[in-house]
Amino acid sequence: MAFESNVDIEHPVHDLRTEAMKNFELKGFPSKKEEAWKYTSLNSLQKIDFSIFPKEENALEYKEVKKYFLHEIDSYKIVFIDGIYSSYLSETTHDGVDICLMSSALTKPMYRPVIDVYFNKIASKDESLTTLNTAFSREGAYIYIPKNKMPKKPVEIIHFSTGNEASLLLQPRNLIIAEENAELQVIERHQSLTSNEVLTNSVTEIFAADNAIVDYYKIQNDAENASLIDNTYIDQKSKSAVSVHTFSFGGKLTRNNLNFYQNGQHVDSTMKGVTILGNKQHVDHHTLVHHIEPNCESHQDYKGIYGENATGVFNGKIIVDKIAQKTNAFQQNNNLLVSDKATINTKPQLEIFADDVKCSHGCTIGQLDEDALFYLQSRGIPKKEARALLMYAFANNVLASVRIPEVKARINKLIAKKLGVNLGFDL
Amino acid sequence: MAYTEEELKKELETKEYEYGFYTDIESDTLPVGLNEDIIIAISKKKEEPEWMTLWRLEAFKYWKEMEEPEWANVHYKKPDFQSISYYSAPNKKPKYNSLDEVDPELLETFKKLGISVDEQKKLAGVAVDIVMDSVSVATTFKKTLAEKGIIFCSISEAIKEHPELVKKYIGSVVPKRDNFYAALNSAVFSDGSFCYIPKGVKCPMELSTYFRINQAGTGQFERTLVIADEGSYVSYLEGCTAPSRDENQLHAAVVELIALDDAEIKYSTVQNWFPGDKEGKGGVYNFVTKRGLCEKNAKISWTQVETGSAVTWKYPSCILKGDNSIGEFYSIAVTNNFQQADTGTKMIHLGKNTRSTIISKGISAGKSQNSYRGLVQVNSRAENARNFSQCDSLLMGNECGAHTFPYIEAKNKTAQIEHEATTSKIGEDQIFYCNQRGIDTEKAIALIVNGFSKEVLNKLPMEFAVEAQKLLEISLEGSVG
């Protein structure tokens, strides 16, 4: 392979990369024979000849891409174009907190102590796609919030792909650390600007120390030529609260591997998602909550609306270790199938080894209530809008926990657009 | 609290298997090992026609190409298939006309089991087909059934006397190459029950089979085929026990149910194979394939109470092929000590307006692992399919595990599927409430476990429900008064 010429052998994480590469060579891409990939095939992606390292730097004008930013509010921005950092579009800071680049964090000696402690510590060392990322990722966001700090504004991480390459493989790598009592809000987005194929294999590691609060919003509304494999690993210490909201509306194939490890007591983990798909879109949500310590809570709520030929997959796994007594773990997955050709596969899974726990999961697949629809129609609301209104209501309680009002407003607009209606009130 | 978990644990550990005794009956056993000659020998011993021998050999061919499944959430030492004797029949085998002719030692065995044939005959009005170490020894009430045109006999008898029915239906629901154990069973099955209910006949009594593994080092491979012709009804009971023995015994059965248009089959199982001792030594490996096919407006209902076996791997399923057909699954699985159970169901919705209900209750104690694994599949042409699933787990002690693996696949927009699962322990407040009303802790736990399982116990036929309740108590003795 021609990768060697692009790899810096002197790099501090070179050993990790070599190790990871070995693992990937051993395992290869996951196939449908593996239980975790039973419902998602990567075959179509493997046929494409992706270029791994873009040849040239590409620039974008802010006004061209302004709509993809959360422009209503001020935010720190870490922007990548075809995987390469764009200083022109970005706004980073070192003022009390570090919101900057992975590449500089990996190379500059001043970050070395943090990298040594955190980099690749929680990310899987044997999951093949994660190790592929570890082996080849060069860039991403690096966010370090020291004790008792909170950045003045939310952080936006945006990846643009320009389509200047016929097909591109992006492998961003993010490292996010919130020390004791720190607080942080992150909004992440991947956006392809043309109809050329893009595959993103992203890995994010989040460390939340005691009492830290992290809110992470993933907006997945990419063009329908883009595929995303998003691997997120979260390590939580005592009394920390981390929430991840995933909004999946776009993309061709999206696979979310969201892993929570509760390494402390009184931890609160929240994962919520709204998925609305049409066409031949495929979204696979794979969540894992590992309750390692006692007295913790986890809340999961995923809503899905599947139309046309779309396929939705939900696989939620809760593991409660023997010592993790007094765990409260809740999982909810509700789905609406609105087309004859849409498919939903769901597997809410519990593995419980402790006895003094409250664990429950619920899962439904159904249709809109005909009576409710009739009620709305009888009051002069056209059928299409009535349906959209009901679907909106169906997804709404996931939005209730979104803490940035502008993000909520943006998601509402995306939902209305995806449902193809103007609901006539400001969502 | 007067009653601590420590005490509970101790009591559970010291609890011995009550049905562990060995009956000394001369058996006619084939040499250990598995090859084509053995299969031909089994077939010959059973005086089978040639098509059956060929059928077995074909299954054996498939089996050789297959690998033992590893996906289940159970861990055990793989049985060595070459060190098992595939056939063991009680030696003195006259063709009985009445119970009096049965080997008195055998009858003694049944008495110890508490299923004394004649007693059941008189009291319960149950026709029993007993399979002891693979050969059906006694079939009672045959005459009464024959008057209605019902065929209830051993499968080997059916192969000889009703080849057209057997040929048509055997392997139609569980094909020879369905899975590793089904293929093995198809190749070597030694006996089992056959039941045919003619058109429009409502079987006047509960049909029952009792399985028991007796001979050391034998695997039991029985095959059950139940056919309910159009508009008929049958309720079928199956119970299993095995004497305690140090080595693991293998049990790989196949049960096929066929419910033709408007027919209804109710199949109840109480399984109490030897679960191994408190160190997890010995016990039965229970790898069973059970499946039913529903034609139009037909209904199949599986009810199971699983308290035995060291390792259980069992998924009674319904293929809802006909429109308006109904599938039901009610299960209680109790594991204690080192038992492992991976059990559940598959509901495959193919026809329109098909409905299925799944109620599964898992109780784990000791160091056991209890898993529910289920599949609800709605195919694209199954309009208005409806499913409701509920799996509840109860954990007793902090060294056991409860797991749920529900797979739900929907390809039709009119499908309505609900699934809910909970895991909990017996609440301290519940026990306090009982204590406060003068009910001691042990009785309180019994009350609560009983209440927890009631939904399923209620589905069992009366005589069986009593036995099942007894079994629950034995399995969880110490916690259940």
C-alpha cells in the first residue's frame, strides 16, 4: 500500500497506529455475518475506490456554506474541508480552554501530557473500523476544558467535502475532555457539497471527569451520496452528565456506534435520537451503555419515521455489571413505518448481572392513529399537514431535552423540511 | 430482615435433585459413535421402510457439513458426538396390550416420577405415550382415541402404519438442514410421538408424552409430529425428567406442529431434566428445535415451564403462513446454581391479519444465566400483522444474570408491534408489606414469584399447572416456601 509515504514514523502516536493497522489488517471490514453488522452491509461502499488522502487543499467561501452553520448564535468553529483544517472558516481559542486541532495537539509537546493520558484510551482497540481510523486519522477537533471552566459559547465541528475528488474517504478523529466541574456544548455536522461519493469514518472520544457536563448534538443531514460511520466512545466519572442527541435525516448509509462507559457513581447518561428517512436511506443506531459502577442512570429514547424504501436499524445494548447495584436503565425505541417498502429492524438488548436494578426497555412499531388524523382533518387541516403534525408530535419529546434553543429551532426546520410541509407555526 | 440472601443461597445450594435415581432396566444399546452404519442399524432396528433410511442418511450428510452453533448466550463443553450411543431401548420389548404387561421395574420408575400411568389413566383421563430412553413404551387410551379417528402412537409405529402422513409432513416445518441439532436429530432420531387429528375433530382428552433419559451415556433424540387437520383441536402435553448423573447428557429433539385451516394446537411442556449439581457438574444439554406451521385461521399456542437442564437452547416458533392465523408463546424459565438457559420464540408473520403474543418470564437464582432471545418478523405481504411481546426477568441474588435479545424486523407499514421488557428483583417494600400482614418472608417470596408467573401458569392445562407450580417451588426451594 502506498500509505507509508504519508505516514510520519517519528510521530508520538506512531506505535498506536501501527498496532491499530495490524488489527485492521487482521479483521478487515465487518461483514453481515457479524452479529453487530447483521442488518447493515458495507459491501456497496467497499466497491468504491476511495482516495484516502486528498491531493490538494480546497477553499470555500463563507457565504456559500453559511446555511450549514448555526449562524443565529455565536460559536467557536472548527471547520474541515475535505479533511483539511480551514483556518479561514474556523474560530478556535486557547483562552482558558483549548478548542483547536487534533493535529497540533498530537504534535506539540505542551499537549503531550494530555494526549498520553487520554488519546485512544477509551476507543476500541479491536473494533475494525475504529482501528482503521486510529491507523489513518490525521485531523479532527481537540477540545480540552480545564477544571471549573466553561467555554463562552458552544463549539461547532463541521466537515465539508467539496467533491473535487471523485470519491473520498474521510477519517476525522476528535478528542474531547471536560475536567472536573467543566461544562461544554458541541454541535457536530458532516456536509457534502456535491454528488460525489464520500465515506466518513469518524471516531470521537469524550472524557467527562467528576461533575462535568457535556452536551453533544450530532446533526446528520448530509446529501444522499454521503455515508457516515460514526464511532463515539464516552468515559464518564462520578456525577458527570453526558447527553448525545443524534438527528439523522440525510445520508445514504449512516451507522452510529455510540458507547457509554460509566466509570463512576451517580453518573447520568442520556442518548436520544430522531431519525426520519425516505428514499433508499439506511440508518443504523448501535448504542451501548455499560453500567460498571453502582447508583447510575441511563436514559435512551430513539424515535424513527421510515418512508419509501428506507431501512432503519436500532440495536440498543445495556450491560449492568455485578457490582452496579441500584442502576436505573431505561430504553425506549418507537418507530413509524409509513411506506410498504420501508423496513425496520430493532433489537433492544439487556444483559443484567446485578439484582437490585431497575431496567426496562420498550419498543414499538406502528402507524399514525387514524382517529387522530381524522380529528385534525375534520378541523380543516389538510391530510398531509395533519400527518406531519402527528409525526412531529411523535418525535417531539426527544427535542425537549435539547438545551440550545437555536439547535432546537434548526432541528424543527429540518424535520418540517424532511416531512415536506410548512406547519404554519414557528417550530 | 430475618431471611437473608446468604441463607437463601445456602438453601438453594443444598437442595438436591429429587428425581435423581437410576432404574436398573436391561437396555439394548448400540455401540457408541456416529456413522452411516449406525444410522442404518437404527433404521433397521426400527424396521423402517427404505425411504426413511434414505431420509436419515441424507440428513446425516447435511449434518456432517454443518458446524455447531455458537451464537447462543451459553457456555459449555461441546459434546463429543462420537462418544454417544445413539440408540438405547428397554430390552424386554413386548408389544403391550395392557399396562399389566409392562416391566414392573419400569412402572416403578413412573411411580417414583409421580406419573404412574394407571393413576393418570384413571384420574386425569390423559392418554400418555411414554418415551423412555427413546423408545415409546406404553401408549394408553389408544382405543378411545381410535374411535374418533385420532391417531396417537409412537413415530416409529406411524412410519410403519401411516407412511403417507409421515412422508408428507415430516421435515416440512423443520427441514433436515434447518440447523445443526435438527439435522442430527433427523439422522438418528430413535423414537417420539405422532399425532393426527382428523378434520373437524376435537380431541376429547389431553394427549401427553413423558420423556425420561435413563441409560448413562445416551443421547435422547426424539421426534414429535403433530398434525391437526382442518377445523380440529388438540391439546398436547409433554414432560421431561432425567436421573442425575455426573456426565452431561445430550437431548436434541425436534417437534413439528402442523395446524391446517381453522385448526388449533395447544402444546404445553414442563421440562425438568437433571440440571446438574450445585457445582454445575453434570446435567442435561437440552438443544431442541420446536416449530409450528399455521395455515388459514389456525392457531398454535406454545406454553413452556423450563426448570431443568444444565444448558437449554430452545425456541418454540410459529410460522404464521395462513391469513388470520394466531401464534402464542407463554414461557417461564427458571435457572438456579450453574444452569444456563437461552430460550425464546420466533414469530414469523407471512399471512394477512396474523397475530402473535409473547409472554416470557425469566427467573434467575444462584450463579445461573437466563436469556430471552426472540424474533418477531413481519414480512412485506403480512398486512395488519399484530404482535405484543412482554419479557420480564426476576433476579434473585447478585451472582446470576438476566439477558434479553429481542429481534424485531418489520417490512410492512400496517404492522403493529409492541415490545416491553423489565428486569427487577423482589422489592423490599413488597416483602415488608407481606411481613407486616403476618406472612413470613419465605411465604412472601413464594407469593410474589407465583404472582410473577401467574400469567403463564394460567395458560397450562389444569393437571399440568399443579405440577408446574410444584416444580417452580422445587427449583427455587428456600426462596419459595
